[in-house]
Amino acid sequence: MVSWTGLLAQILAIALALALAPLLMGWVNQWRAWLQNRRAPSLLQPYRTLHKLFHKESVLAENASPLFRIAPYIVFGCMALACGIAPTLSTDLPLAPAADAIALVGLFALARVFISLAAMDVGTAFGSLGARREMLIGFLAEPALLMVLFSASLITQSTSLARIVETLAHQSFAIYPSLAVAGVAFTFVSLAENARVPVDNPATHLELTMIHEALILEYSGRHLALIEWAAALKLFAYSCIGLALFFPWGVAEAGTPLAILFAIPALVLKLAVGGVLLAVIETINAKMRLFRVPEFLATAFLLAVIALLVHVLLGA
Amino acid sequence: MDFHGLGIDFERLATPLPIWHGAVDADRWEALARAVAEARGRLVSLWAGDRRATGGGFVVSAAYAGLDGLLIAELTLDAEAPAYPDLASFFPAANRLQRAAFDLVGVAAAGAADRRPWLRHGAWPADFFPLRHDADPQARFDPQPDDYPFVPVEGDGVHEIPVGPVHAGIIEPGHFRFSVVGEKVLRLEERLGYKHKGIEKRFVGMDLDSGARLAGRVSGDSTVAHAWAYAMAAEALAGTSIPPRAAWLRALLLERERVANHLGDLGALGNDAAFGFALAQFSRLRENWQRLSRDCFGHRLLMDCVVPGGIAADLDGDAAARLLGQAADTRRAVEELKRIFDEHAGLQDRLVTTGRVTPALAARLGLAGLAGRASGQGVDLRADFPWAPYDRLAVQACTHLNGDVAARVATRFAEVFESLRLIEDILAQLPAGEIHTPVLARPDAVGAGWVEGWRGQVFAALETDAAGRIARCHCHDPSWQNWPVLEHAVIGNIVADFPLINKSFNLSYSGQDL
């Protein structure tokens, strides 16, 4: 049964994600600049960039197929939907029964497939290069992400993200070794999936070292704006999933408007802290060699397996 | 004086470093190249000229560095079918220099395997040679077809990645053609020359002082080195010797230029490994450095400070104190940053073993300057032929044996500390006196200059006409020697590491395209 508060929470969650995702990006960039002793760009800079791109002409290659044109919308749609599935504000979400954790991973994979196909569509060397690298990272990151979600599912006996959050938030306050290990694995995967240092460098202009940026080199105007916005949404979605799994406190369970209202500041606070931590990670690390990435993601997978084993063996 | 027993009459030019000039015939041209190669000497530069207007023919000149100093051999060629024996079989670096000489003057290297155009990108026809005296500098041509045959690499799964000349970032234009299997580089071929702007033609007819301004703009990051090499050539040609204070101040400028470039490169190298912290810190140091250069010498990059006969402006005691203070501050900061670089495991993992040029390969290909020293080639003019004021400063050449990106980083750090030491010693010992002597150009004379710039040996050759104006000026940047070695340095590395390897060499496009 879809309650009206549930519907409200759902709409609010997606609207909040769309509105806040660029802000999170700006916040991370600001902290990165501060940590490097630079003067920081404005917190609102990502909005200005999106505004600028939406008002620019979109230039297409002559041989671009319709796939190239629709890919940004698909990617954007996938990321917006992912933000809707992740229990950011409330666990009483109409969309939640429609898609569980496994579907969420599939959603990310779908976006990856389309952006990679679009990158190869125009036929430039960098597009293929980026698509190849993106797939290398994707096929290693997805299993690790699934294992992390499975270890959380084992604890709560459900693959529904909303159920997982409800159960975890209700458990007595204690340190779960399995969750702690899974949290580290999840951090590794998030860095790789969101093209952050040490796996990729979102600020680079060196086309030969790019992964994510190489995929989107041919995009401009509103297409690029959608992709940039989708990238911000992806970071937002990953952050929310991480918070939901490992720091579920503050998410509204009862669908009362007041609880949802209180959930917003809790979410913003948690995201702000998470953003600072991401900036710290990005400042103290250098980008690793491309062929160290498989080792890095294999480590993430291994940690996720350990988390599962810890749960099975210790029951914690 | 005769070298290598070849019967060539070399004449010493009036330069502070030992530079010798002599005419050769075609047999001795080749014999000298062989003798220099066997004695492990190096080719410094090769250039051609056109003297038909004054009753001569075409000339081609080669400059070799050896234990005796710099030998410049000049070969006069037939006016109808100018050709000279190929040097690329002795010195691989001669390949592109010979192709450029053909594109500009139309003198061919007989027997050369590679005769593709180098500077001519279809902007002028194949039978037009812009540096010939009868070539109209105002001539305009429709774009010519430009089918440059890259060397193909074939095999299962081999494909090409063309990069540039327009890049994603704002950098100089150059085209890089990678042949790769997956991520692994099998072969890299460079195509440069996009920044050819006719500097050597522009020199013709200038007086010595205007030429100094142009020479200082050959490569913006090496303006002091190029201006000093040019000024040395002008002074040799005129028979002028500069006042001691001017020489000391020139060395001060050269070391400041070296430190500024090394600071910039170290930051950029960190940034290319996504270690943005390094870029922010080194950029701050470099910016402070350049601001003080502007305050003390009037130009952030020190352009137009070195002029024929001395230097343009004197340094007062107050400025000297500020320079000393900045040297001490910079040393403290760089020491701390070096510690961070050395202890950062992630960064070291990117740098160590990447882009390796072994000392043997470096010697065979003639890797020059800073990159050469990082590959065990202990060549540094300031230490090998210490001219005033370096004869009083006991410069230590900073060398490394590993030849990888990490070695080039370590060499930069070592050279920053050595240059800071030199700056302090220069300021402590700076003699008083004049800073400029008038230089009166002699007609129909030759001069040459040779200076250890931050990137390597910068060379200039100068000739005057009957009126004492410039008939030919050739400015040589060490990038000519090092670009071809970069092609070897990336073999076997992954494509994603190329920007880091390229930055560790940091070669000039503009300075060699001229």
C-alpha cells in the first residue's frame, strides 16, 4: 500500500538528491582546495557549471548515432532512480519494493554499459581507451559491491535496502566486525566507481591518463551537463548507500512528515562529514598505476568476503 | 689547432668556453664525425646556411662537444646540388636536424635513410626553401597536401592512438602516434614542428641588439640561457669581453631561471600523478620566485636582462638581501617537500622504474642536459668547462644512474639545492664595477655561444654580413637531442604513464620548431 507520506518521502528524496548532489561535489572540491592550501572555488560552482553547459550549444560528431544522443538521458535517469532507491530520508519508500540492492548494482551497470557504448560510438581513440578502462574497473568493482551488500543482507536477512536500514538502525549499539570490514571494502569500491583519486583523477586534463573523463570527451552542451549532473548524483547515491548501511541513524522510519523533516539535517550533516573525509583521501593519495587498480579492487573484494565469513563464523 | 689528427685547421673563437671553428671538406666532414663518435663525443647541433649572395655556396655546419670543448665544422656545398654526407649513422640526433635543414635551406644529407619533411607541414611547397637568401619572406602559399608517413606497426591486436596536436589541456602542440597492444606501448612516433614561425629568417638583417631580444624569445622558459648563448656569440664575434660583475649577474640570472623551472616541473610531476598538493605548494614557491624576479630584474621570466656586452640593469644591495632571504626560505620549503615526495609510497610507486632510459641507451642516443645526468651522463658545462664566474664556484654536476622518472625528479631536487647554493655564493662574492661594455659588430665575422641552461646545453651560432648586421643566427635548444630519446623511454610502459614520462623530460616545442 502506498501511503501519501511515503509518496512525499519518495518525491522529496529524489528532489533532494537532484538539488544537493552538485552541492556535495562543490563541498568536496572546496575541501580539496583548502587541504592543498589553495583558495577554494565557490560552493555553488558546480551549479554554475551546469547552468553554463545547459545554455551552450551541443556539438555532435557527424557520425554520432542516436545511441550517442540518448546515452546521457539514460545515464542521468539511472542515477536519479538510484538516488530514489537508496533510503536517504525515509525507509517507507514506494520504490523500495521494486528494486533491492542487487537491482541497484544492475542500475549502475546499465549506466556504465550505455556510457561506454556511447564513448565508442564516435570512434575516437580516447573514447575506446576510456571505455576499455571503464569496463576493466566495472567488472572488478561490481562483484565487490555485491559482496558488501550481501554481507549486510546476511545480517538483516533481506536484500531490500529499506529493510536493511530498518534492521541495522534498530540493533543495539555495538561494533559489528563484519560491517566494519565491509565498510572499508565499500569505501574502496566507491572511490573506483566514482572516478576519484587514487583510481582516477576527476581534475585531470591529461587525455591519456583519463578513465571517466575520456568517456565523455566528445560530449558538450546539455549532454555534458546531464553527464556531469549524473556523476554528481552517482557520488550522492554512493554516499547515501554508505551512510544507510554503516551509519543508518537519523533515517526516518515511521512515515510522519516530522520524522522526515528531522532526517534532512541528519543526512546533510553526515554527507558533509563524508565529503571532508573524501577530500582528505584525495589529498593524501597519488593516483595509482592503472594496473594497480585490479589489485586495489581485488583487495576490496577480499575484504567483502572476509566480512561475510566473519558474519558466518562469529554471527556478528 | 688540429684535433684527432685530421688536418683540420680549427681556430679558437674569443669565447669564455673553448669553442673552435674550422672549415672542412666532405671527406673530413665524415672523418671528423667518425672520430668524435669514437671518442664518445656528442653532436650538439647541425644547421645550414646560404652564402650565395656573397659569392659563396651553401654551407652546412655541425657542432660537436668533446673533451677539448666545442668543435664547429663548416662544410661548403655546391650551389647547384647541395648535399653533404649523412651524420645520422654516427649520431641519431642528427636525423631531425638534417631534415629541418633540408626543409629550410634545401641542403640534403646524402645517404640518409629518413628524408621525410620535419618542419614543412604543407605550409609551403616542397621546392620553396624559406631560409635561402632569394626566398621572399612575404610569400604566401595555399596549404599543400600533408601526407606524413608514420612508421606502421603491425601485429595481432596492435592499434594506433593518435594524440594531439590539439590537446585537452592548454599545452604546446605536438602530435604523438602511439602503437599499442592493450595498454602497453610498442612504439611512439613524434611529429613536431607545429610552432614553426620563422625565427631564423627573422634574424636576418637585424642588428646585434635587436637580435638579442629575439634570441631571448626562442623558448620562454630558457630565455636567460638562450640570451646568454646569443650574447656570448655576439661578444665573440665583436671581440668584446664583458665586465666581471656582468658575468656574475648573468650566472645569478641563469641559476634563478633553473630554480624557477625545476620548481614548476616538480609540482607538475606531482600533479600528473594526481598529487595536487605538490602542484599547489611548488606553484606557490615558483610564483614568489617569479615575483621577486620581477621586482629585482624587471621581468618575471627574466627576459631581456641579458644583452650583448653585459646585462641590462644592475642589482642594488637591498635587492640582493631579498634574493638571499628568498633562497634560504625556498631551501627550507623544498627540503620539506622533498621529504614528503620521498616518503609518499603511492607517488614513488608511480615514479620508480617508469620511463627508464639506461645509461647505455642515453650515451648511444646522446641524451643531453638534465635528463642525461639522470641517466648517468655526467655532462654539465658549468663543471666541465667552468667559465667565469663558474670557475670560482666549483659546480657539482648532479647525476643519477637509474634513468627513470624518479631519477629525473631526484636530479631536479639536487639541482635546486645546488643552484640555491650557487645563488648564495654569487651574491656573497659579487664583484663591484661596470655591468655593460659596448659591443661593436664586426662585418663578415662568426661567433658562437654555449651555455648550460636548465634543460641542457643551449647553443647559438652567429654570422654577420658586410654591413655588420646578422646574416645568419642559429639558436639550438637541447630539446632536439632529447625528443627522440623520449620515444625510447616510453617503450614497454603503459599509455597512461606517458604524460608523467613526458613531463619528467619537459621538452620545448617552440624552442626547437623556431
